[in-house]
Amino acid sequence: MWLWIAIGVCLLLVFSLLVGMALARVLGTIGREISELYETEDWAKAPPTRALKDANEGEPQEAERKRGRLSRLR
């Protein structure tokens, strides 16, 4: 009887290990495919200077807003 219990426990452990490995493989494949999608996006290849250019264009508008507020206060 104890032999059957030991066999059952061993089979349970082996089965859970195999299921865990299969799940890890599937999730690893999904993760690799998602990271490849991010790497091939056009926005990922854009130069970082574009962001600086956009930020510099926003500064005159901010200065005009401040001037408008000051003129309303006078």
C-alpha cells in the first residue's frame, strides 16, 4: 500500500513539473513575440531629438500665456 502512495506522490510531482515547464515555454514565447513587436515599431526607431524639438516649440506658447496673464492683471 505504501508503495502505491509513493508512486502516486512521485507521479504528481513529475506531472506538475512537466506542466510548469510547458507553461514557462508558452509564456516565454509570448514574451519574445511581444518584445519583437515593440522593437519593430516605427516610434522605437525615431531619433530622440524629435522630442526635444517638440519641447522647444512649446516654450513660446507658454511665454505668451504668461504674458497674457500678466496683461490681464494690470
